[in-house]
Amino acid sequence: MPMSNPDKRDQDRRNGEDLPSTSSFKNSMPKPGSLIGRFRIENELGRGGMGVVYHALDTKLDRPVAIKCLSPEVMGDDTIRSRLEREAKLLASLNHPNIAAIYEELGVSEGVGYLVLEYVAGDTLAERIARGRLPIEEALPIGLQIAEAVSAAHSKGIIHRDLKPGNIKITPDDKVKVLDFGIAKPVKGEVSGDASTLTRPGRIIGTPAFMSPEQTRGKAIDHHSDIWSFGCILYEMLTGFPAFEAETSTDTLAGILRGEPNWQKVPGDTPNNIRVLLRRCLEKDPNRRLHDIADAAIEIRETLDLPSVAPPTTTSSLEYVRSSNWKKHLVLGAICLFLGICLGAVAILSRRQTSEPPIQPIQRFVIYPETSFEFEALWYCALALSPDGKRLAYVEEGTDGRRKIYVRDLNEFEARALPGTEGAISPFFSPDGEWIGYVDHHQRMLKKVALKGGAPVALADAVHFRGGSWGVDYNLVFTPSVSIVKESGLWRISVSGEQIQQLTAIDEGEWGHAWPQILPGNQWVLFTCYRRTGNQFELYSLQTGERRVLMKGGTYARYIPTGHIVYVANKTLYAVPFDLETLDVTGSAVPVAQDIMTPGSGSAQCAISNNGIFAFIPAVTRRTELAPVWVDRQGQIEPLPSATPRNYGDVAISPDGKQVALTIQEGSNYAIWIYDLTRDTLHPLTSDGNSRFPIWTPNGQSLMFASYRVEGTYLVRQNMSGGEPELFGLPTGTPIACSPDNNEILLVLSDLRYPRRDQDMYIASLNKRDENLQPRPFIQRNHNQRLGQWSPDGKWIAYTSDESG
């Protein structure tokens, strides 16, 4: 029976790849049902020249694993065995959610050597491609996860050397796992060359269809070779065909050295930047190839996050100037932030299209706050420009430790604090630039203050404020709150504090209308509509109450007099042409500036005046990879030997002082790990990718933590001696302490059912008869209550609060 094309391609791909048959040692390998140590063999998964891989069951932890049993030839060669042991330790350092883990290093049972690996269910990417090419919306998320996995390995100095679809698993929940780092090699270290790997000198390692040109020539290779293989994989996902297809392996290698992929096979709906990425990955000269696979991950992620109205493009009616790569400054130690002002960075152009639009002169300078930007203000919005571009307002932490609004005339060198504005967030100017509206976040009140002096004036409640806009008719449009059904729409109030009126109410599937801007003419309001299916920009008519959907994607939309709407997506400011008369988007979006700080509130730390002055606070990457240490009561610091630098957090010490539970972040994934202080070992407790906030029960027998899953949020109680975990339905919040009698838990929740409340503390019973926690209020005040701890006798709770400001 003749093979279909996909079947033939899959067969051709395997030709020359697999290592020789293991018939010489098949009789010495374990049989299904037999035990290797504590692992019961279930069935065979595959075999190669080094041994056989089995699906097995860990009888102690009751979890599936993959067992790689090694041939007698391997185990009998002391040199190879030594290399294998070193390599297993090296690969054990690759802790990443998209890399199949090594659970245990080399062991021996009844003369059979074995490695214990993570078992990954699902199809290989090769099997998925054999069914046909992947659509762009499926291929890019897979490519992103592959790139992030390989980037994590490269950051540890490890290259894969045999990256191919057959070594990539797609789990049933569409999670990617990169397999078989068995021939991985450290790029640098004490051991170099072939001495660091199980391969023989002079032997070419890899799979022909995915080998880089330098790899096919047997030359020394580095991370660029993995980038080439990644390009081949991405090409094959998008087209359904290998990048270098030939009848034999020899012809394939010749094509890699001298030929080019058939670029005509790349689907027409492939974004231009992904086409460019493919070509850069498949440059034959490593020096001209993409330098870092992390850049591929960034490119794919930005493409996935790009709003549907803004396809990648190379031309636009809007001329723009990209900001130069701002240097990251360390400002006042803990937080490194600075404020960039680009004069004319958004060119003021006629809305008429011209062949050569004028380019405005560019001026740039940096403003440093006297102390630092205030953290709470950065969560919302921390700066504003007056409409004429002459004044900048921002929220700074004063020398007294309290945040205030500071105003600086741009022709002056110093800023002045506005008295009475303590606790301010989200400032915005009046049309004449003489007043500032803002929210006193301590009192949860919308206020206004005159720049010429005088006490602030309270206007209305604003529980969870999400932006305001001051109209020329002396009315304000603002969002007093989000997520509260009654208050989460747009509201209007006069600047005198009278005639408050609700304009919009959230519909089903929405959870807030935010960051409003009254458009010129005072008839329409532009705002961001938060929907469970994704954000969209809408217009609201102040005359008729009509709502119009303008475009989807992004946040913090603002109209500017160039005839554009600017908005932020993935830390990038985009501009899209907009006709103010027809209220229509008239073209595609283009990027204007990058690295804009975008806080979790959905705002963006940027502002644009009517005359083209653009101010922003750059996104700053802070180093969070640190190693935990012991600090005694005398201040002496002692490192934990096995705790290498990672993104640690949420540390909890067991009552007996022998174990530490902590969270380790890898990309967007969080996992609970246990550091055994007695044995000096670190091992993972969870693998769901989103578990945080571990707390010990007072008897030390169990660990509790929050698990944020697709099907819901749970409090998990895991007995440390083993067994199935207990799950309790958990309202969105944070567990912070367990009662001394193990019967209750203290939680921090943002209860949005009550007005003027932020984070408060609640207590819930851990009675298993009620599997859904029913928290009861413990402390509810108009401030944040956090970090509570029970006293040993259970009669008191100590906590922190920002009630004092």
C-alpha cells in the first residue's frame, strides 16, 4: 500500500535519524510489569543505541514517569557512564515548564542503569504536522513555547543540538514540552568539546533535516545551531513541508549547504515580521543569523498580542520616530525608573496624505524625581501633560514618605508639590491647564485642585478609579470603579460636584469601562471596554447615549490632534489614523514608541499633549533572580548551597525549621518548591504552572497554597508525607496564615461587593464538609489590610495597614 505524502515525509524524516537497533541487548532490558527500583514498567515508548525508554509508574509518589534504561555497553564503559552522570546533573538544572524534566540522576537496579524522566502525554509535533500544516494561530503559540524553552536552556549555557518536531510533545492541553536533551552540550564550562557529551569524536550529532550548515560540516557549534533548527521547525509548522526536502539524507545535507527553502510555500496570511524571522533563523552564516532565540520569542509574542486592527506593516501615513534604546538607570536603589520627554516625537501632521510628510525636529531629555515614583501610583497612572504641553504633573513619593502630585513647568528646572494632594493617583488636567483632577486613594474620593493654590475640593466617591477626563463644558467623565456591577460604567459630574449621572452600565461579558477621554467637540467619549474575551475601544455619545465599537485590542486609547488614536499593546505605543468627522479608523496601526510601562490596572504610563509633546515612564526590567540566604538575629548572612539564583518568592519556613517552601517563577509560570535544609536539596512540589503563596500548618504536617487553574481558583492542602491533595474552592485572593488549631485560614481578598473597600482580611473554615470556602470578614476598613499572622495562642492577629497613609 503506497504511503500518503505526510506518511512518506514522516518516514523520510526518520531515515538516518534513529540510532542503531538495540537487539544486542534487548534480552537484558526489563519487561512490562517488572520493577526497576520503585518504578513499575508499563510499556515501551521507544528505543535507540543507548537503551530503551519505558512508560513507568512511580509506586511511591503514584505518578507516571519515563524510564530510560541504558544498555550494558553504556553502563560498562566507565568513561561514557561518567559523562552521562555529569550530563544528567547539567540537564537537571533546566527547570522550565516547557522542558521535560529529569527527576532523578543515574541509578542502577539489578545491573540495569536508568534515568528517571518526566512522562509527557500527547502527540509529538511531528505527528501533528503529519496531519497537515498548522494554521498561523496554532503554529505561533507552539513556536513561542519552543523558543522560550530553548532560550531557558541557552541562558544556562546549554544547547540542544537535536531540536526537531519528533523531540517536541504537545500535551492534551496544548502545552509544549521539549524532550531529549540527552545529547545536549554545555557551551562553556570546565568540560568542553566531546568530553562533555556521550558522543564519539568525529561523529556528527543531529537529525539531517534540521541540522545547521556548520553542524553538517562537523564544525564546532553553539546556540546559533539551535536557532537554525528552530527556523526549520517553524517553517515546517507553517507550510507542512520540511524546509529542506530531498530524496535522501545526503541530498538533504547538500540542500542545507547550498539551497534555499521554497519561500513560496509560506502561507499568504503569515505576518511580514514572521517571514523576516524565518529568513533570519535560516541564514547559513551563523554571524548573520538571529543572535538570540529569546528575540524570536519576543517577536512571536508581540505578533500574538498585536490587535487585529494593526497587522504588521512597513508603510503608514503617520511618520514616527522610534525612541532610542533608553539606558536603564538605577534611581535611588530599589526602583529604577526615569521619565523621558520626547518633544515632537509624535509629528503634528495634516490629516491629508502627502508623499513626503514633514518630520518635526526631535528633542529628548530625562526628568528624575527628587525621591522616586510612588509604587501605588505606578499601579494606576502617575503622570499627565497639560493640553498646551507646558506643564507636567506626576505622582512622587515625597521626602516624608507620602505621595503627592508634583507639577513642573517644562521651562523650569524644579518641580513643586501641590499641598493637600497626599494619597493621589491618576492626575489629569483641565482644558485650560489651570486645574488638576485626581483621586485621593486613601479616602477613595475624586478631587480637584487649583495650580494657583488652595485646598483640594472633593467631588465624588471613587472606589477603584480607572481614569477621568475634563470637558470644556465644565463636566467630568470618569470611571469611579471597575468590577462592581452598580458603579463600573462611565459617570459624569460637574466640576462643582453636582449633577452626578451614570452614562454607561456594563453588559454581560464585560467587567468595566475605563480610561475615558472626551473628544474635541464635546459630543463623544472614547474609552476602553474590558471584556472577558478581550479589550476593545468604544465611543459613547454624550447626546444620544449611543455606543460604537471602534477597534479591538490594546488599552488606554487617546485621540491626538494629528488625526490619530494612540494606544498601548504589549508595552508598545501604536498610532492608528482616525477621522474625527466620520468617527472611523481609516488605516493600519504603526508602532510609535516601545518599552512603555503598562501596569496591571490597564493604564499606560504615558501622556501626549495637543502640540505633540510625549512623556512616558519606560518599562524597567528589574533583576529578580536572586539566591535565598539565612540571616540570623545578629545579621550574619549564610547562603543556601543548593539555591542557585532564580526568581524566588513567597518564602515560608516550616515550624520545625527543617524545610522552606517557596515559589519559583519561570516566565509566566509559578511553582511551589521545597528546600530541605537537612539534606540541602531543592525539589518541585507542584507542576500545574500557576501555584503560589505557600503556608505551613502549625503542626508542619501539611502545606497549603493557592492554585489558579483554568477551571477555577483553589486552596490546596498537601500532606507532606504523601497522598492526594485536598482542594477547597477559593474566592480570588491570597492565603496568608493558618490558625494554630489547623481549622481556619486567614485570607486577603479584594471584596468588590462593598463600596470604598480595597484589600481586607477574611477567615474561612477548613472543615472538609464544606469544600467551597465561605470566608467571613475579619477586618473591613477603607484601606488595605495585609500580611496577617496569628499569635501562637490564637487570640490575636498582627497585620499591616496603609491606614496612616
